[in-house]
Amino acid sequence: ALIHALNAYENRLTGDRLETRAAAEASFARLMDRIAARHGRLVLACDDGRIVGLMGFVVEEDQPFIREDVRRYGVVTDLVVDEDA
């Protein structure tokens, strides 16, 4: 439901998002694949046992010409909070 709400919100900004439940499910599946492939995490915010927010986070690695000690960095891939929360 949160990804569905995120797609609808982004569609109001860009006009290019599908707002169907199937599109939200596909988006969530792709997010989980990206998280798994890039050693990421899905962070959930809960209120009285109800999920009210989520954030996708992955670790990326920059180009080889960047110093090795600063080459890895984190990226927030998705961030959404239930409007009622």
C-alpha cells in the first residue's frame, strides 16, 4: 500500500507513473531485488504494529578513479510515509 501511495504521489509530479496495484507490486519486487543485489536494507517505521513508513537503502560503489576509502556510499532508493502518520 505504501509503494502504491508513493507511485500515486510521484505521478502527480511527473505524470509517468502507473497507479495500479500491479505496478506497485512490480515496483516493490524490483526494490527488493535491488536491495538484495546491493547489500541494502528495507527499513520500516511502525506505529502500534502497523507499518506507516518505509525506506529502501543500498550500498553503491563509485568509479575506480575515486579513492578506495571513499568509494562506497549509501543511497536511499525509496522513502514513503503514510499520510495519516
